[in-house]
Amino acid sequence: MITPDADWWRDAVVYQVYPRAFADTTGDGVGDLGGVRSRLPYLAALGVDAVWLSPFYPSALADGGYDVDDYCAVDPALGSLDDVDGILRDAHALGMRVIVDIVPNHSSDRHAWFRAALAAGPGSPERARYVFRQGRGEAGALPPNGWTSLFGGSAWHPVGDGTWYLHLFAPEQPDFDWSNPEVREMFHDVLRFWADRGVDGFRVDVAHGLAKDLSDPLPGSSSLSMGPVGSMDAAPPPRRADGTDPLFDRDEVHEIFAGWRRVLDEYDPPRSAVAEAWVPAHRRALYARPTELGQAFEFPLLESPWCAAAFAEAIRENLTLAASVGSSSTWVLSNHDVIRHTTRYGLPPGADAVAWLMSDGGDPREDRDRGLRRARAATQLILALPGSTYLYQGEELGLPEVPDIPRSALQDPIWVRSSGSRKGRDGSRVPLPWTSTGPRFGFGPERDGSATPLPQPSWFGTLSVEAQTDDPTSTIEFYRSALTERRRRFERAAMCSIVEHGEDVLEVRRSDGVRSLTNFGDVPVPLRLAPGEVVGLSSDPSAPIPGDRAPMLPGETTAWLFDNGAGVTHTYAADPQK
Ligand code: NOJ
């Protein structure tokens, strides 16, 4: 059972489920809520504290479910509200919290409000809930301005009466007008709807996009250009980083979230929230204020190259910023929008991830062994940091990106909107392999011999849950051990300092007696244990060996050192010999 704890989110390990690719109970090839529910014991045994469910609402899937038809319902293809209630009951009984995704920047074009807006015509109160503008030129034949959508193409779509509506993402995702009180009230009701059912928290999609200034001529976004991690939202940042950009991260957005906080605080315990806000670091902390959402995803670490100095800088900055507003840090290396971190770390430095995807993963060559080795080390490093950690489904299997999905099967709107110049994010959304063999590698029954909409590669079975379970060298057992040790030894209120030893070794020194050492280089470095200190978990199962009094830390490896009860004196130093 979950125990009462208003601050649970401050150091929780949260597992992101992308429901349509997690587990399928019906055999239609699409994951569903029954599948999520059936796998909750797996997640509890993995050792996570909470589950974040990406959208499961009715949707035409123009953007993987982030085009919501109805915020208070379940897509019939995925189940029903009873299934959500069942997930909440079971998760709570297993000691896990549940977070749901809220998508407030836009609805889908099938939402009842948008249909009503189209029917009601220009100037109506129904249209005032969205961002309609008169087109330019004769009969409004041209878009109101030259703004482009993050998915490519114009950010405006004509409706045939001389007016156009704004969509920062796909045309099927019309943007709400958040200056309209009706919109604010509707979302307060949505939060209450889910909180009343027992949902513990919310992940807030495009939190930095809600407030807009359409009178500003500055183009707010250029065509999508995928950032270093192949992510969609990572670029472009707001043109102005002072709260006055016309489309992103405007100061007025904070008043909206102060209103959300008042709603979240109506509950006991107050509901948590985490902002997805791709904004400059100094602006991110504003979303995480206790008077607003409380937490914001830390993306600079996700975007950092494999380099001790880059990691150290991102970590220090985030710890400082989070502390400055009374929040806790929020670490993340993978999600459904970016190339999986096993693959990112396996590509040569500076590789163009978008071009790599377009080559079906052929050029440059991905070094999967190295990528996995680094991914495990990076995961163990972030798990040692104070704050909460967000894991993405499949990373506990060390899954790499699937780069060679047939073009005819691609579903991400980025593929079409970029006229086939960018494949988008489908490679991280392929259905999970649960078994080594058998129909759909255990993802679900095979009803008609067909593949899942995003086909699983033939090698997926070798990385399945079944293939890795009980193998002490496997990635899944590594995650289980790391989460067990974290729960057992780490104190929520622990302070930490980040210490760099030479160019390659990064130490996280925690006040609860645990130290984490990561060697970013290729060359092993000797470790000198302090009195009372023992080698604990390592991301490389073969070294350093627990009990060894003169251990070596291999390259691209993280090790945790524990206080064995005798009291650590903290004189330890990693000694990179280069
Ligand atoms: C961020 C979500 O994570 C992404 O998947 C989606 O495409 C955009 N927001 C638009 O909702």
C-alpha cells in the first residue's frame, strides 16, 4: 500500500508508460490499459515508485495520442474508465503512485469544443476558445502570418471561411486560447476529474506554450529542427529568453500554473505536477516553484554529450536552480520524444542523429555495446543524484532505438510534415518485447498474423524481459539492483556535492554516506576506499568486485561506494592515471 507522504514526488523513481506500446491484451496490436494493469506487478518488482501514463484518451492518433478528443474519457481501443480505476487500485496496493499526462496547449480537431467552433463561425464565443484569425490577402487566402509549426509547415490551417486557426504542432491539434477564462475553468475541471478518481499527479505537456501574444510580429518558431538528441521540442528554444517571446515561455503562463496549484492543493495530499518545458535553464525553475507545478523536467543533461565536464555542469546548474525555488531536481535520459540514450551514447561524438535515422541506422555505425555500457553508467549516475528520476519504458532492457522501421509504417506526423526528410520519434515507440520468442515477443496475442503497427525487429526477443530475467549481468537485473539499493540506502533529505577528478571521473558525494563514481574515460582508474567504505553496485557487473580492497573502476562505468556501518571519513579520491 502507499503510505501517506505529501513529498513522495521529491525523490520518486517514475516509470513512463507509453500505453500503446507497452502491453496488448486484445490482440489488435495496440497496447491497452488492461496490458498496463497486468504488468503492474512487474513494475513494482522492478522497484519504481510511480507510473506515468502517457495519453490514453480518445484520439485519432494524429500525434500518438497527444491529440486529445476528450480529456475525461478513455480511448475505447485502450479500455475504459473502469480500467483506470483498476490501475489506480492495483498500483496503490502495490505501493506505486500514478501520474497522468495532461495536454493543455491544444486539443484534437475532433474535440467537441473545436467542432462547435467550426460550426459556430467567425466571431462566436465557441471560436474564442481557440486561436482563429482572419487570413491575409483576398478572401483571407493567405495565413495570418508566417509562423511555422514545430512539426514543419505552416502553423496556420484554413477553415474555408477566410479564417485560419493556429496549431503549434499538427493541423489536427488546434491551440487553445488561454486568455479565455472558459479554457482555464475547463482544465481546472479536468484536473479535478482525475484527482477525484485518485490520480496522484500530472505531467504537463508543452507547459511553456500556453500563453501567446499574437500581436507580436516576431516569428515564434521556425520549422522543426531536431536537436542533438533527435528530439522534437529541444529546438528551437524561445527566440527571447526573457518571458516576452510571442509563443513560448511567456511570463503570463505562470499565473495559469498558480491557478493549477490552487486546484492541486485542494487535495490531501496535494497532487504533484511536473512541467515539460523546453526553456533555458534559468527560466525552467520558475515552473517548478512550489506555488506552481513543483517540478520541471531537466533536459540539459539529456542533451549533454558523453563527457564528465558537460554532465557536471548540467547537474550543478540543476541542483542550484531547483534549490533556489524549493523544488527537487528531476533527472531524465530518455522519453518518447528522443532517441533512446543507449543509441545516443553509441553514436560517434557529434553524429547527426537525424541523418543517422534517415540512413536506417547504417551511417555512421552505432556501437551498441559501448552505447549500452555508457547508458548503464549514466543511469546509475542519475539515480545517485538527489531528486526524482524518470525512466522510459524499455530502458531497463537497454533497448536501443529502432532506426529501420519501414517508411510505409512510420506514424509520427514529423515524417509527413517534413516531407519525408525526418523520420521522427517512432524508433523509441516500438512495442516492448516481453518474451524471447512467440507472437509479438509477448507484447500481446496475435489475432490475424499481422505485425504491430510499428513492427518489432527480429532481434527484439534477445533483449526481452524473459531473456534478461535472472541473468545477473543483464540490464534488467542491474536496474532492479540499483533501485533496491537506492531505496534501501538513500535518504530523501541528503545533500550532495559534485566533485570532478581529472577530466574523466565524476563523483557524487552524498551526505547519507553513499558515493557514486563515474569514469567517463576508456582507461580504468584505481579507487582508494576510505576506512569503513565498501564497493557496492557497479554498472559493469564484472568490476569493481565487492570486497576488493584495491579496486579498479573500469572505463565507462559507475560504481557506488557504501558506508559499511563503521562510518566513512570521506577521504576517498578517485585517482585517474592518465
Ligand atoms: C510533447 C509530447 O511529449 C510530444 O510527444 C507531443 O508531440 C508534443 N508535446 C505535442 O503535444
